[in-house]
Amino acid sequence: MSRTVPVGLGDRAYDVLVGDGLLDAAGRLMAPLMKRTRTAVVSDETVWGLHGARLTAALAAAGIDALPVIVPPGEQTKSFEGLADVSDRLLALELDRGDIVTAFGGGVVGDLTGFAAAIYKRGVDFVQIPTTLLAQVDSSVGGKTAIDTPRGKNLIGAFHQPRLVLADLSVLKTLPAREMRAGYAEVIKYGLLGDRDFFEWLEHEPNRQGLFGLDPEELSYAVARSIEMKAQIVAEDEREQGRRALLNLGHTFGHALESETGYGDALLHGEAVGVGMALAFRFSARQGLTNGQDALRATRAIAASGLPTTLAEVAGHPFAADRLVAHMGQDKKAEAGRLTFILARGLGDAFVAKDVDAAAVRDFLVAEGAKP
């Protein structure tokens, strides 16, 4: 059985399906959306090697030809060079505006493919088939597409909603433990930002262990609940003019750390978000916005999954506080040179804090172990 989570965006509404075996039904589920019986499938070498034959067979069963566009794995692929490469290969396939592009992979592939679809011949439809926990609960839903630049993460992009998202839980069986932990950061984020009951459900060790053990009931609930929360926020604020910014809890700190570590394997995005959320709660406590006990509970719950929660746990430490603050000034949430953070009044009660004092952030980072 699968769960269906609708994303209500009027004439651009779509469904997110969550369940086991959806990959094998991809052709049947995608066929009603297609004008032609072919789709370019953008995937990375790792995912295609593991699951490409299965998707190709599922599409063929519905009479759909899969046209693979395979890219290198890793965050570095989400770049101007990667975008140019994918765009050129889509052009070489002679796709027209009636064709559908399929993003088959993790967050990097989804972001890159979605952005390419947004600009290819001024926009073509695309379908998301996310293959990591992080992509299933976060990046595949909501229409944010982007690439990274040396000046910061996700600074060049577009809002381009998919037509359908298929979150097949069975593909997570091949996901490395580190990638599962990285995805879990985005799961616990939803509890920390707006659902204390969900946070406490995740805080309960049997539930958390069931999720990591790929127990169908716990995993399905956690993924679907995360998507429900994101879908509701996206429907209210598609272009991040207000409440959607809450989804960036931990990301201002996290993106700065990713920039300093070069967007490589030293720090995965979910790991950066884990550290960033712990820092956001501790900074909130330092500013008197939340109590120290809630900050401690948040940090302990993040750490219980094996995610890092301190600067000292990140490869490349020590960081320079001034450099981290400079990266934050380039964050896409910053306005007129003022820093914007997602901070917390308590567990499940995050808010958008604008015009945060850069000096206070710098002093906090020094207290956390960064170099002055």
C-alpha cells in the first residue's frame, strides 16, 4: 500500500506517493502525464547502476522509452558546468516542450534536473523519483531547483514544480548508513520547526531505531508526516515570502559550513543541517529566546542518530568565525546585507528572525570553538 500526499497549488497541484514498490509501477503512474512515450531520465552513476534496470523495465512495461542521461555523483555536479552538460544532452535527445524529464536520484540530481527542466526551451514538465531519504522528505517536494556556485549554495535556480513525486521506500535498502543519517536530519527538522509531538515521536528510541531499520510502519509514517508538513507550508507560501522560510531551520549555519568545506564528502548536506539545527537552538538559548533545556534536548536528539552537532565534529575544524559570518551574508535569505536566521522559541516552535546581529553570531561561533 502507498500513501498519497497532495501538494495543493491550484492548476499546478500534484501528488506525492509514498510506499514500497512504486518504482515498479512508475510507467503506469507516469503514463497519464505523458504526450509522447519517452522520457529523458537524469540519474547519477551510482543510482543508475543500482536501480536503472528496474526503472527502465517499469517504463518499458507501459510502452515508455527511457533515455538515460547519467552524471557523476556528488554535490560538485550541481554546478554551472553540470547544468550546461545536462542541458546539452537533453538538446541532443531532441526533446520538445511536450516531453517529460525524469529526475531519478538524490537531492543533487533532483535539484539539477529540475532547474534544467525549468529552463529547457523555457520550461518542460518533470517527474521526481527520489532515491535518498533526504530527497524523499525534502528536496523532491516544493519546486525549489538550483545549482551551487563558489559564492554559496543554491544561489542560482528557479521555482519549478514537478508533475508527480514517487517516493519508493524500497530503494532506501541500498542507501549507505551515512546517507540515511543525513536524510534523518531533514526528518527531525520538521518536528523541531513545527510539530513537537512528531519531535517527541522521533525522540523515542524504538521509533527512531525502527526508522533506521527500515521498518515499514515507522519509516512510512515518518516520511509521509515530513512530506505532509512540507506540502502544507509550500501550499501556503510557494515562493518563500513568509512561512516557507521555516523549512531552512539549520540551513544558514549549515550552508556556511558547506561552503567552507567545499561541498564535498567532508560534510554532507544533511550533516550540515544537523550541526546547523543544533547551533540554531543553542544560539536561540544564548539570545534568551528559548530555554537551555530545550536546546539540550534538540542537540541530544540530533546526536542520537549519529549526526554531528558541534563544529569540532566537522572535518576541517577549526573554522574562522569571520569567514562563516561572511558566507551567511551571501545566504539567499539575507536582505539588504542583514542576516536572517530561523531560530526557536522552543521545541516545535521555530520562527523567522530578521536583522540578526552579525557580531552576536560571530561571538557565538567563537564560543562554539571557531577561531576569532
